[in-house]
Amino acid sequence: MEKAILSFIEKHQLLRKDSKVLVGVSGGPDSIALLHFLKELRENWRLELVALSVDHCLRGEDSIADLEYVQARCEEWGIDFHGISLDVPAYEKAYGLSTEVAARELRYQFFTERMKVLGADYLALGHHGDDQVETLLMKLVRSASSTAFSGIPVRRKLADGEIIRPFLAVTKKEIEAYCEKHALHPKIDATNFETVHTRNYYRKHVLPLLKEKNSNIHITAQHLSETLQEDETYLQKEAGKILEKTTVFDEEKNSATLEINLFKKHDQSLQRRAFHLILNYLYETLPDQLSYTHEANFFALLEHTEGNAKIDFPRGLKLNKVYDKLTFHFNAQHPQPVSFHKTLTMPDSIQLPDLSTVTAELIDNKPLENPSSFYIAKSEVALPLHIRTRKPGDRMSWKGLNGTKKIKDIFIDAKVPIEERKTWPLLVDNEGEVLWLIGLKKGIRQEVNDEQFIYIQYEKGNL
């Protein structure tokens, strides 16, 4: 067993000499064997070892006894001991978590804090090859995508160091034999034999069947986990490149907008990962309610043929498709547009809700026009003029058009997003005739040599 572990450490470069190594120790066979194994390496590798042990307050006196057992082994072996009692039931109730999740969160908070305070290089944990098989089996049953189908990582970042799992190279049976060989007498948690827990069910009923077919299933599972992780790391990197080209992120993590046509040019496997990267960016923690259904809805939205469409995600996140753009945003960041109606006098300057300004004045000569200005003979309109948002039934006509056209249809033809239509300014006379759909269409005007002209200028705001 020792040779297999050392070979695994060397292969994955899990441990350096002259390092400070924290060891998560529960008192069970896996963690006690790990602590003893590292103790045996300590002198040759010049390791500074610190044992971390947690009482989760779930098994009364038994869990306190486990903590005391670990402390006694550390005193015997000359290893620094840091133990703590964490009130998992209270935390579970306060945050509405399952017992397993609550225990893990509190445990890792303690581990992270100790890593920082002690300036440790590594946190070694005792997960073994059978744990890897069980994890992959559970993921296989629950996962609906290859992204979620992953095993226990050999190493990962924690604080300023790394978590390492050198025992993934060996089985539970080998660890128990190691404990017997070295007379370690670990503590046994009776709940490990209760098959009401999912992992224990796989451990007792499923894993033995697989080992009948392949006694080295733990090696197969570890190789599968590593290759999956290598592939996933590469694909995640490529998905990140797609987002750099296609998506604009709000720095405050309130929204993200992607260019649909550019996005869809890439393989769907990368699109799917890019979608999940966006969710990871926007959500502080991913909601439990998120499922493969939301992913399917996202891809359906990309293929939606009409100009505008919306779908809702958990915690108020909305996906809003407007022609070739798809925006992820939270409700609070996108208040409902407000309609307005303002009367223009001459001279006058008014500010619209989006901070745009409209100025009006009377001039004596016909002016030069540009897309942001409009003029009309004073004698041709019913005064006063008004700036307002559209109303149901608004229509207008322009040179070259037979009859009139609905403002709504003009917006659709011009691919104006629905939200912008609600606040788009119109210039109308006192009888409701639309003279100028500002920035889009100018109505029919009689060419007259009048003494006075009304000259309107529009300046876009920066809201």
C-alpha cells in the first residue's frame, strides 16, 4: 500500500518536502491511517504536521470521544492538534440546509480558517479509491450532463494552499489492513453501516457487485475521474474564450448580454459550458432549483424565431431575448419603464426620464436637418406640440408610403427591443397626429414658404 501511495503522490506531485501539512482526522480508519502514513514520512520529507478534528455535535458523547481519541493519538505521535465542536444542527436549522451540507460547510469553514492562520501548504484528506467509485456511481444516477459527472479531485485549491487526497490510489480494504498492521485501533462510526444514507447504500449493495467483475474498479474509476477532469478543464477554458468574444458582463454581476448569432457558431458542448459559466458569474451560489430543464429552456430561447421572448430562472434571474441579443438580468436591476407626456412651448427645453433632452424654438428660415432634428411650418400644425410615449392605435405616414402604418409595426420592422418601445419618444401635435417618431421616421410635411418654422432638436441621454 505504501508504494502505491508514494507512486500516486509522485505522479500527481501532491506533496513537496519542507511543507506544512494539515490533516483532516475524524478518528476513523481512513483518516487515522493517513495521519500515521504522513507521520512515517515526516522525518525524511521534513514535514510539519498539524491534525484538524471536528465534532459536528451530531452523535453526542460518541463524537466527543472521537475528538479526544484523535487528540490522544496526536500527543502520542508528537503532532500538533487543533480540535473544535461545531453546532451543525443549529446551523442546519438557521440556513435551511440538509445535515450533510451543513456539516460540510462548517467543516470547510474551519479548514479554510486554519489554512490561513497557520500558513499551511496542504490539507490532506483521507478519501480513498472506494469513495471515488461510490461518488461516480451516485453522479451517474443523478447527473443529466457530462459537466456534472465528475469524481473526487486529487487536488484543488483551498485558501493559499491545496487540498490533496493521496489515498485515492488505494481501497478501503487496504487501509483497514494498514491499520491492523500498525495496531492503530481506529474509531468506528456506527452510522457508516446504516443504508438509509445514499453513499452507504452504494457501499454495501452496489460496490461489492462491481468488484466481483473488476477487483481493480477503484483504479478504473480513478483513471476515469482524472481523464474527465482533464477534458473538462480544457473545455471550460475554450468556453471561456467564447464568452470573451460573444458576451458583455456587468462588473457588478447584475447582468450579462450575449450576441446570439456569434454564440451559436460554436459547438453546442462549448455553448452549454459557457451558459453555466454565465450562471456561475451571476449567482453567488447556484440555486438548488436549477436543473437541466433550465438549460433546455436556454437553448430553446436561442432558437426562438420571433423577435422577443423571456423566461424566468430561480431567484429572480430573467433571460430576455431581443432579436440577436440575449440578456441575463435580475429584476431589481431592470425597473419597469415609465410612460410620459410633456407639452412643448416655444422656446422650450425638456428632459425625458432617460435624461434625453428635447429643445424647441421658433425660427424665421427653413433650417438644415439631421437625424436628430426636425422642423415643420408653424401654420401646418395644431399647437401646442407634445412629446409622449406611444398609445394604442398610434399610426403615422411618411413620404413614399401609401396610407398609414402602426407605430408598433414600425418598431418591429426596425427591430426595436420591446422594453425600449415603451419609452420611445414621439412628437405629436395637439390633435394627436404623429409628426416624428424620434430617431426613426419623420412624417409628411407640406413644403410651404412660411414666415416661421418650429425647429426641434433631440439629444440622447446617458442613462
